[in-house]
Amino acid sequence: MPVPAWMFRAPFLTGASIAVPWFAAAILAVHRRPARIVGCLAALASVVASTTLLWEAPKSASLYEALMLLFSCLTLGAILVLPRRDCTNRTIGGILLLLGSTLLAYSTENLLVLLAAWILSEVPFVFAGWLGARTWRPLFGLLLSSLAFALAIGLISTRSETVSIVSLSGQSPGGIVAFGLLVVAVIFRKGICPAQAWVADAAGTGPAIPTALLLNGHFGALVVAKLIVPLFPRTDQLFPILSYLAIFTAVYVAIRALGENAPRRLLALVALSQSACILSGLESRTAEGTAGAIVHWFVVSVSTVGLFGILRLLEVRFGENLTASKHLGLAEHAPRLAVFFVILSLALVGLPGTLGFCSQDLLIHGALTSHPLTGLLLPIATAMNAVSMFRLFTRLFLGKRRTGFTIMADALPRERWALATGVLFVVLGGLFPMAIVRQRAIGTSTVEHAIPASVTTRSGTGGAATVAATAMRISR
Amino acid sequence: MNVAQAILVSVVLAPGVAFAVLAASWMIGWSPSERVVSSVTGLTFFGCSLGVAALAWTILAPHGPASVVVTFGSWFAVGAYHFPLVLIADRLSLPFLALAAVLSGLIGQFSATYLHREPGFLRFFLLLHLFAFGSLLAFACGSFDLLAAGWEIVGITSVLLIAFFQRRPAPVENGLRVFGIYRACDIGLFVAIFAMHHWAGTASFDHGVPMLGGRRAVIVCLLLLLAAAGKAAQVPFSGWLPRAMEGPTPSSAIFYGAISIHAGAYLLLRAQPLLATSHFASGLVVLTGAATAIHGTLVGRASADAKTSLAYATLTQVGIVFIEIGLGWKWLAVVHIMGNATVRTMQYLRAPSMLHDYHQMHSAIGSEIAPTGTQMEELLPEGLQLWLYRWAFDRGHLDTILDRGVITALLRASAYLAKGDHIGTASRTMRPRNVAPISLHGRAGQGCD
């Protein structure tokens, strides 16, 4: 029987990829079903729909479809890796709600829908009894980001007659105030200095794997790519401020991670530092920097979710009091987890043989081209992050063999296949990067096209006077 | 692709393929036996050695080509920037390729017996293959971009082998220390490559090193010197070398007696035409080499264990190699490297049995062997001798300077920032604890495993 043509149309596929997870979340909220199976099926449906969407999308505008596929795959992998004790209806429901919201944010071209997706993605993490952290800062950070974003969208909507992102392109709607509010929203959501502390708190006291998914939706970078760059093209003197803040965050958090001993917090700090580079690459407005940022987005997402997954598996097997202050010698108990951990760590910090090497190479070239002096801080931050990740690996996995554990299993088959897929992605991507870089380079044309020609050759830093002049120009 | 080009590609890829096959078999649950692993290793490096010999036969023939170049286009490319994938075998890279292939095979055969029934047998050989792939890639590459990839692979395998005896904390901590120094110095290489792309439009050297003038040449040379000094343990980065002796003796032999320690010199040899344009940079290379040679010979005399003494003896020679490169004596440096690498490898591999030989000799003659000759340092005033001894015993205080000047400063900064992060949190358990991530105290290089 032939498949109806309407099933291959973008609206249906997009709707299916979003609605199926939400529907599954609703089922889990009402009925007591085997949560992992329902979650896997829903995420798989999203993966299939996103893959078809990517397949059908024109090559020059496939960025958001690729991101949808990435996040669907990450969610599927996360649900597979999730330990049995965490695999409750509530957790899987929260993850599926996050999946649907994130895909909605990636796919929409409507400001109000984007705002709704932004808020919905945070809902499970706002309630302490659901997926929320046990400290106040994550709640504060997420709420402030939502508030700033809602104000920005409200201002843009009231000042212009449309809520379509495409129609508003290049118009600087809402002026400098809307631009500032969007930047504030990005700062809070992404954990850019001075709002960096909530990320480590969320990872340290919240559920590890769902929090990793929340952080790797990269809503901050999405707003930069989807709203700030296309809507505010004349911010060539103001926009670098966000880049400077991102680079400063990368260094600040990298230094902070050097002395951290709580594995979850350490990993969150390194992930934050590395993901701050994405913003810097997007802002560089060079072909290398933009493509590097998008590829880095992929690398950071896969590595970070994988690493948090491994960390959670270790906690479940060997106790939740893991620390990086002494050698725990877990490699002898879990050698495959150790190998997965070291490969994903190396990918995260850009060592060769992994896709991270290519993304770091492109990012460093982009950042140094647009900001020769501040760009130098990027490789320095990456070097410090590499030391932190290697320290975490050596402290967790190397050292004297420990005894007294009740469970000493290495990666289970379902965990092994999920993690191996992530490792294969970063390793094969590293060996044959052009397959991914080419796609992403084409995909980034949506970002690059938003850049006016006068901006692409700018020299970098702007003084206070030029910043003020630009601010006035935008506000007009 | 002609035969010579195919051989060059095969030589570089063979250890990588062997690594991938062995690693994949372990990942799917099959652990190959020691016999299989050593056979694969022997065949791989025998093939590589034959391949390098064939390349040498082609290039050194009276009417042979000056070099064998294989161009695969770009590894990846975005806009105007591309990462060139070029392999080259010329008169400079050939000796290094031969050294890497032959010594890796030799070390593989030696280790098959030396590490027999060691729990990490397979791990060692996996890392040996990966190291050989990285070093062959670094020596056979036709661009600094690709050199950086091989360079990093050599670095990470080196660190993982230092931490080979993972149950003891000292090797693991020393591995971390070495990793930190490698990563810090590699920043120089990455920024230098960016500068070459930015100013010269390329970082390839298959048609000669990209030439720059004036201040630009100086900047690139200094950045490359930073990377080379880190990898070759030159002053002020020499402190990591004795720490690296914690690894198994065969890996110490090939890394710190032969290949890895000379990779920095190879980098400078590749950049030598650029280096020659700047008297300042050349002078600095000579100065670094001289300081390292003096440092190495002094500290080596105060070292108590065999491997550390050998490490400093190697370092002294590498310092002299740097002087030769700085002075423009390129081929003397190449010959020097070949001699030093082979002799040191032999000495490292002999070190454990040499101790047994000495003990047997002492037992046979009933006492210790009488010292022969006089030491030059005895000619110095006694006060200066003591001062020099103290200086040499603490290895030039380089580790102390690094600890106090960089590591402690970074840890304090980290602790200070952590305080800011914890404002408003009542939990005492979340207070920052200033636990040094990298061992600050204690001496390294006591192992002779």
C-alpha cells in the first residue's frame, strides 16, 4: 500500500515529532505504563520524523532540521542510558515534555510559539518534585531568563504588526531595549557570566541526565542564531559584547573547574565553558567561526549528555559520593565505561581523532580572525578544560582497585549501544569531518545570510563612543 | 596514486588500522591473546619498516624524486579556510619515519616479553600502535595543521602510558602534570598555525615553509618554539621529564629516549627556513638549547635512579640539538637526533637488567667497583659545589617555580571564584575545598619498572 504524500510534508512531520512526545508524556502522567518503553517509542518517532524532515529539507536551509534530529537522538539515547532507579513516569514524562518543547523551539518561525516553547521546556525543571534542582539558583536563573525573553517578545510584538520571525528580519524590532532583553535572556539561559552559577547547581543537585538534556537544548545559542543575528543586523558594535562575555565565561568557568572536586559540578563547568565557545563562534560572523560553532554545538551536546549519563551510571553502581579529590579506581570494574568516558572527554575538549578537533580548529580560527586578542583566550580555556577533564577521568577511573560494591557491572547492553553510538558519532565525525562540516556549513548560510556585508569585514573591537552611536542607531 | 605514494599512505595508516582493529575487537567483547597482539604488532611494524626502506630507495636513488607527496585535498574546508591533507616523504622526514617504524617494532618485540602477563598488556600495545600512528603522521605530514593532529595523538598516548600503572597514584598524578604542560605549550602550535593561515594563506610545507617577514616571522617562530620546548622538555618546561619516567620502561625508551622528545626538534627543523629569517628567534632557540643542555647535565649528575639519569642525559643532547638548529646546522642536528635516539633507546631498554648486572658484578668481586677518574665539578670551590648540588637536586627549582607561579595561582583563583559561586547557598557540603588537582609536592621519577 503506498504511503500518502501528506505524510512526507513538513507540517505533518514537524507536528508528529513534537506531538508524539507530548502525547506520550500525557499518557505517562495518567497511566502507569512501562515508562522506558513508552519514552523510547516516542523519542524514536521523533527521530524518524526529524530524519524525514532533514531528508526533505532543502540543503541550504537544513540547520534546524539537523538540530531537531540531534536532539531527538540525544533524548532517545538518554532514555536508554537512564538507570532503572531514575526511570520513573515522572522523569520520562519530563524528558518527553522537554523534547517536544525543544523541537518546537527549533522548528517555529513564530515569536509567540518560540516563547511558549521556551517556557514549556523549563516547566519540569521549575518544580522541585519533578526535575527541579534542590537549590534556588537554577529556578532563579530559568525564571529570569523566561521573564527577560517574555518581555523582549512582548516588546517586539507590540512595536511591530507581525510575530513572524521571517517578516521581522533585519528590522531591529523593539530597538535597543528588545535587543538588550534578548541578550539578558541568553545570558541567564546559557549561564553566561555573571549568571554562570546556576548551571553547576542544577547539575549538582538536580537529576543528572535530564539536566544535561536541558542544558544541551542550547536555547541561548538558538536565540542568537534565530533572533538576534537575523533581526538585529545593525548591532555590529554591540553584539561583540556578548562574544566577549562568552569568551570571558569560557575562561572564568575553566579556571573555576580546575579546583572543583564534585564530579557533576566539574563536568557542568567544563561543559558550560565549552558551550560558551558556541556563542563566540556565532558572533565571530566568519564562515569558519559560524560553521565551527554549529559543529561544536553537535559535539558538546553529544559529549555532555554521554558524559553525564556515564557519571550517573557510576553513581548508581558505586554510590553517589563520587569525588575527584581522590583516586577511585573504577576502570577495573567498568573498563568500557572508562573508555567511553575518555573518548567523549577528549571529543569535548577537542583532541584529534574526534569531531571536537575540527570544531575547535574552526572556532579558534573564527574567533582569532574576528577578535585577535580576546580570541587568544579560547585555546587557553580549552587547554584548562582538557586538564580538568583528564583530572576527572584519572580520579574516577584510575587508582587502586576498590572493593565492597554490591553491583560491579560494566556498561549493560542497552547502555553500551547508546554510548557506543555517541562515541561512533564523534570518532567517525572526526575521521571524516567533511560529511558533517559540509552539511553544517551549508546550514549556517541561514545565519550568515543575516549578516550585512559591511559587518563581515569589521576589525573587531569598538570603543564606547561607537557602542553608544550604534545603540542610538538601533533605538531610532 | 603511484606505488611510492601508496607505500607512504600504507606506512602511516598501518599502525592506525592495527589500533582500530584491536580496539574494536576488545569493545565487542573479544580480548585477543598476547600471541595475537604481538604477532599483529610485529607484522605491522615490519611492514612499516619495509615500506620506509622502499621509500628511502626511491628518494635516495641517483635520479629519484626529491620527495614523495600524496595530496588528498582537504580534510575539511569552510569558506576560504581549509585543512590540507597532504603527506610527504622527503630527505628530512625519511630518517624520522625510519626511526619511528623501526623503534616501534623493536619496542613491540621487547615488550611482548617484558610485559608478559601484565594486566595492561593489551592496553600498552593499543597505545603503542596509536602512538606510532601519531608519530608517523606527524613526521610524514605536509602541513603544520596535520602535524598538530599527529602531535596531539603523540601527546595523549604519552600521557596515558605514563599513567600505565594505574593502581599507584604517583604515575597517574604525574601523567596529569605532563598532560597539563603539553596542553599549555600546544597553544603555541595552534596559534602559530592560525597565524600562518592568516598571514601567509597556508600552513602547508609541501612546496616549502610559508615565508613571512619581519615581526610576523618572529611571532610565528616564537610560538613554534613554545610548542617545541614543551614537547622536548626544554627549560623552563623540563620538570615533567622525570615525572614521565613513571611509565613502563619500553614506553620511556621510545617516548623520552627516541621519538616524542625529538618531535619538538623535528618541528623546528621543519620551520628552519622561517627560523633562519629571524636572528632574534634563532638566538632564542640557541639560548633555550644552551640553558637546557647545562640544566640537563647538572641535574643528571644529581639524579639517583637510572631512568632519570638517562632522561637528563637525553635532555642534554636535545638541548645541543636545539643549539644546532638555531645555528642553522640542520643536517648535523638530524644526524645527532638519530644517534641520540638509538643509543638512548638501547640504554633505556638495558636499564633494568643493567642494575642486575651491577649487583651480580658487586657480588662476584665482593665489593663495589671503585670509582674511575675525577669529576669536573670537583674543580669548583666547595661552596659553589654545594650550591650547585642543591640546585641540581631540586632539578633547577623548575617544578617549584611552576607550582608556585602557575598552579598554586590558578588553584587560588579557582577557590576564590568558587567562593563567589557559593554566595547564598547555606549548604556546608558545597563549600569549595582547595584540593590540589595536580600534585604539588613530592619528587617524581622514582620508578624503574
